[in-house]
Amino acid sequence: MNVSEKVQAILDNLPTKTGCYLMKDSKGRVIYVGKAVNLRSRVRSYFHESVGHIKTQKLAANIDDIEVIVVESELESLILEMNLIKKHKPHFNVRLKDDKRYPYIRVHWADPFPKVTVTRQMVDDGSHYFGPYTSVWAVHKTLDVLRRVFPYLTCDREITGQDERACLYYDIKLCNAPCIGVTDQTTYRQMISDLCDFLNGRTEEIVSRLHLDMEQASEQLRYEKAATIRDQLAAIENIVERQKVVSTDYIDSDVIAMARDDREACVQVFFIRNGKLIGREYFMMENTEDSEDADVMAEFIKQFYNQAANVPPQVLLPREVEESLVIKEWLSQRRGGQKVEIKIPKRGQKRQLIDMAAENAAETLNSLKAQWEADSHRQTAALTDLQDALDLENAPVRIECYDISNTQGTAAVGSMVVFERGKPNKKHYRRFNIRSVAGPDDFASMEEVLVRRFRRWQAAQEEQYKPGKRPDLVFGTLPDLLIVDGGKGQLSRAVKVLEAFGLEERVPVAGLAKQAEEIFLPGRERSVMLPRNSQGLFLVQRARDEAHRFAVTAHRARRSRQGIASQLDTIPGIGPAKRKALLTTFGSIDKVKEASLEELSAIRGITPDLAEHIKGHLA
């Protein structure tokens, strides 16, 4: 792999200590953040010739500078890495998709008469927080229900108990009026404490105490008070009935599982408290392509619990994650020093919970994809956005997008995907095995693909008038917009091909650079930047991602057919004996990738340094 003198000098002088590294592009933007026990070994692994992941190759190609930060321990490096990812939002890191802060329920416990509000930021001010949640609307719906059970304050009055009259909320039983002394401070705070217990899934003690209070009120002939408590109990029981009992193990747990497609990952979290499923949330992860499931899950755990209001004593996962020991140490620290266990159940009730969460994640992911397919308004808006932003004469009803996939120039494949009226037309997808290009030359490969595509168009024009000849609907139609995955270099090759076929005036063409989602157009020095919430941007991103997925899938199939040597053979220090031991122990390359450093080091002949080296090569 070609490395600039600047980067090579950095690689030659990297420390062998623990820490974090920030990889930057030519504009000084942080494009990737990582951590390592041995910075020198880990960072240098990105530039080995044997690196097979397309994503890693693209990352390495964009690195212009590397900054390292040395720390004292793995735990410090994990915490620093999370903070750096949160700060810089690097393009190549797997991360939670939503840039906005998630909403929380905030109980202002430090106030004499605590209010309950919704916030997007946790502050260390003595308040109690619950969340994060993914929907503000759902949070407000939850509070609407809870307020009928626990009628908390919402006004800004200074509570003295001496006000002449209460507000309307007291009349409609949505506030118990401490402002006029109907409820004293002790009783009010007990109610808010009950609300907090309720949000934590603790209902039995609340129900028992309310039953006792109701009986006492009835015995004292305070029938109105008894009726109020009766209604409160009925509301609680109505909610509790919907909280499914899912476990006889009363250890509070979060159950986490995931579903993926080629573009994104949907992670589902079940919140089990006191044996009951009290809630669930889903979160989308982006930049997951070419990342192993275990790596995506590890990144989710770190980013989710870095902003979670509470950490349970037990987290259930479908598979092992790398760095589980240091993650457990960090989670225990987040829980105030109380031990947190990460478990991977293989059978029984806990495994059923994992499977149920995975099924919910898959249904959510399919539902989100279906929403796009069904939303014709969004698709129309996307086409209009592109027409306006790119100065197209007509809306781009037919969009063709192209990408190249290879491993160090071997088994290179080009992809062509077609979107019609904003939807993928998979019947028109085509792949091209690269024939004329030697080595990893994506520019020349793209030129070959486009030449072959428009030769087919020429042939279709010549044959369309022959008797009995059916029209070529795939290649016989010109696109309203041609997109190549890449910047100015790929765009210039596309323009060259169109000019060779006399189509430069008939086929609008654009290059989409993934780094900053810039769109380059012929003859324009400055790129076009669509708004981040633009439907047009979503459409070209989806077309680009689909072209990438289709190319990678075809490339892997071709590479497999060609019988490319095992990735283990390319790792210095791994000979036939160690390769056999690794494959005998773990069974496959994927299992070797998923193995922890401790598991690798347990194999005879594999030292801790070599284990780190293996992980670096297979990352």
C-alpha cells in the first residue's frame, strides 16, 4: 500500500504504549478514532498490503495525518475513545445514527416539590433521569399516563401551601395541589418516589402501600380519599397488566440483540426489571458495512451506556464482544462501582429473550425500509431536490449508480444499480467482472465498466429496428442521472466515456464523494452540498450504498470462486502449524476475527504480541 512520506514518518515513530489514535484527512478532519493496547502495532496494521476490508482500504487511502494520545490503562483508552467519537463524529466509525441528543425523563429531586420534565441533556444537579428514549412523542405519551396515576406538579409556582386557589389541573385530578396545602411535602415526595420506582419497574411495594392507605382512609370514613386511591390502583394495575412477565430471574437486565442489512444495523434493547419487560427501544447504527456483528455490538454498548441514565447489574447479549473485560470494568464504574455482568445465554429463558429481541429488531428494520418504499411523497421530494440542486432539465426518473470493489486489485467487480422514481429496480441491476485492468486501479475499472455499459446502449440502438428483436430495457435506456461513487477522479473518467459516445449533452453525470457527502459536477470547481435533511441526499446516499453492497457481494463471490488464499497466510509470524491450530480451535476465519486477545493467546505458539498482530490484520 502506498503511504506518503509524512504518514510513513509517523508510523516509524509510533509508541508501543496504550492509547487512542485519531486519523485525519488532508483537510485536518478526524475521519476515524480508535484505541489500542499497543499503538504502534495497531495503527501500522491499517497499512499492510494484506488488508482485505474495503472499508479499511478506503480509510487508509484518506489518511493524511495521525495523532496519538497515550494513557495509563485500557479503561482510560476506552473512555477517551468514546468521548473523542462523540466529539468528532468520525466518518468511518460505527456509531449511533441520530446526531441529536436522545430525550430523557427528568425528576427534579433536588427541589422541595419535584417536578417531572423531559430533557435532552443530563446534568449532575441531584435530579433523577430515566432513558434514553428514541421518541419525544412516546416520552410525553408515557408521562400523560403516569400523571393520571401520580399527579405531579407542572407549574412554576413557589409552593408555600398558602395560595388561595389551585389551578385547573387540580379540578381535573392531574395535580394534587400542594400549592393550597391539600398535600404536604412529605406526601408529595413519597408520590414522586413512587413514580421513580414505577419507572424502574418496582410496583409491588407501591401497590401494597396504596391498598393499606385505601383501607385506612375507608376505616376513617374518608371515602373521597379512598376512592381517589382506588382509581390510582386501577390505573396502576392497568399499566402493570401490559408489562409482560418474562423471567423468573429477578436480576434487573438489559437484553440486547441486533438485525442488519447491508447498509445499517437496528439494535433492540429490552429493559427487564424485577422479572418484567417494562419497556423496549430500538436504535439505528450507521457505517456498519464491512464490520463484524461483534464489533457493531461492542460499539453500540459503549455509545449507548455512555449516555444511559442507568446501568443494570446484568446485560444479556447474543454473542461475545471484543474487549468484554474492559467493557465490564467500565460498566461497573458507570454503575457506581457495583459489579455488572455480561452474559451470552445459549439456552433457556434468557436465550428466548435474546431471540425475541432479535426478532423485534428484524421487524423494526423491515418496517423502516418499508416506510421508504411506501412513501411516494418522500420519493417525489427527493427527485425534485436533485433536479433543483444539480440544475437538471428534468427530474431524474431513472438514476444509475456505479461502484467498484476489489481486494488489492484482485477479483475486481463493477456494479450498476438502477433507481426508478426513487425506488430500486433490482431487475435492472448488473455486475461487470473487470477484464482489462491490472492492479487496484478504481479509475480505470470505472472507465471499463462505463465503456461496456454504453457499448451495450449503442448495440441496442442498432438492433431496435430489426424484425422480431425485443427492446433492451436495461441498456437501451439512457439514465436521467448517472452517479459514480467517488470524487473528481472518478467523475473525470465518467465524463471521458460520455464524450467518447457523444452523450455528454444527453446524460447528466455526478460524482458522490462519501467523505463529506459532496456531489461533484463537470465543469464546476466547487462541489454541491445538499442539506443534511434533504430527501435528495438520502436518495443518492441510498443509491450509492446499494451500488457498494451489490459490488461487494459480487466481489466476494468472485474472490471465493478464484480460491484466494486464506487471510491467515498473509500474516507475518503465522505459518502452517499456527494456521492449522487457529482454524482447528475456532473453525473459521470469522470465528478467529471474533476471538478475544485472551482466547488467541491461549493457543500454543501464539504470544500476546502475535495475538494483537492477528487482530490488527483481520480487523
